[in-house]
Amino acid sequence: MTRKFITLSASMLALTALSGCGSSGVFDRERPDEFAVGRAAPLTVPADLSTLPAPQPGAPRPQEGETKAAMLEAMFGAPKQ
């Protein structure tokens, strides 16, 4: 009797654990197209490093800026002047 109980309990536990492995739409979702991804241009080093601007202490970093303005510029282009 104990052996049947253990076998039945183990099989019920296995069925319960594997019930989450059913098709829930995770594998049926739309995947991104890996061939549509653009590649960024490679980084280049200037021929003469003295042409680079000198760093200014306390000045804001050039890559930091207003995020919203950068997003709008990326989406719609630079504003007309």
C-alpha cells in the first residue's frame, strides 16, 4: 500500500510539475528578424590626436544631454533652421 502511494504521489507531482511546460504562447510569439539589424560603423582613431578638443574640468560630458530632445531628433530629424 505504501509503495502504491509513493508511486501515485510521485506521478502526480511529475504531472503537476510538467503541466507548466505546455504550449502557453511563449514559443509561438513573433521573433525579431536577425537580418534586419543594422551594423554600426567601426570606431576610428583620428590621425592626429592633437586635433581633439581639450577636456574642460566641470564641463558636461558630450554624450550626456537631454534625453527627450535626442529621442525626438532621432525620430523626426533635426529641427528646421
